[in-house]
Amino acid sequence: MKTTPLPPLVALNKAFMKVKPLRRDFDKFKSALRDLLANINESESEENNKNNLIDFLKNAFYAGDFSVNTKERTDLVIHAGPKPKDKAAVLVEVKRPVNKAEMISVSNVNAKAMQELVLYYLRDRLQSSILQHQQALYENKDVESRRIRCERNPQNREI
């Protein structure tokens, strides 16, 4: 498979280009990015760098509005709401900066990091789909049991 890198001006939706960030948000981002770059240590573990990235995302973008943390085996998840139980909206796979062989690049999209992300995505979607089906089955059983009770006792009309 041949990959063709796109510059941000081509890859991003034009609507994003029209949004001008507030100065205080931009300053907050710059400060958080400086802290992230200062704290990255190539000799440290992946876990250390993951914690630095979580701090950056919380400080720059997601403080209070969205939960940013790990989830099961997924390195980093940004949830769609402030609670860890909220649906996973973004999945991130973190590798050490010196571990370039496992990270995706323009020349190697099929790297371990991408394979892990696809696996975690499919697991998350399958798990949420199973939970939705279980809830629907429970609701159907509840409606069916009410119907049977009403048939057995016509005075008990709760439907």
C-alpha cells in the first residue's frame, strides 16, 4: 500500500481554518507544550512519557470537560465526557521516542502501534455493541413479562 502524506492545509476541513483560537487558549497550549517537551526523556519508560502526554492534554485542552486516562490495555483514551465510563472518543498508542520501529511513519503504516490501535478500537466497539444488545434484550424481556402478566390478570393493565 502506498501512502501519500498530505499537508495540514489540504488534510483539514476548511471549517477548522475559519476558527480563530482565543489568545488565552493559545497561550495555555504553548505553556503546556513547553512543559511536555521539557519533560520528555528518551531514556525513560513508555509509561513515563504516557503520563507526560496525559498531563499535556489535560492542561492544554481537556481539563474538566473530558476524561483523559488509560482504559484496560489502551495507552491513552479521551472520553466523550467527564467520566471514565463515558464512551471512548479518541484512542492513542504511546511509544518511547527511541522506539521508532514500532511507530507508524509515512513509509511504514503497518507498524505495531497501528495494529494495536486497530485492535483496541475493535475491542472497544465490540464491547459497547454487546452492552447495547444486552440492554435491548433486558428491555424486551421486561416488556414481554409485563405483557404476560397483563394477559394472566386483565385487571393488572400497566402497559
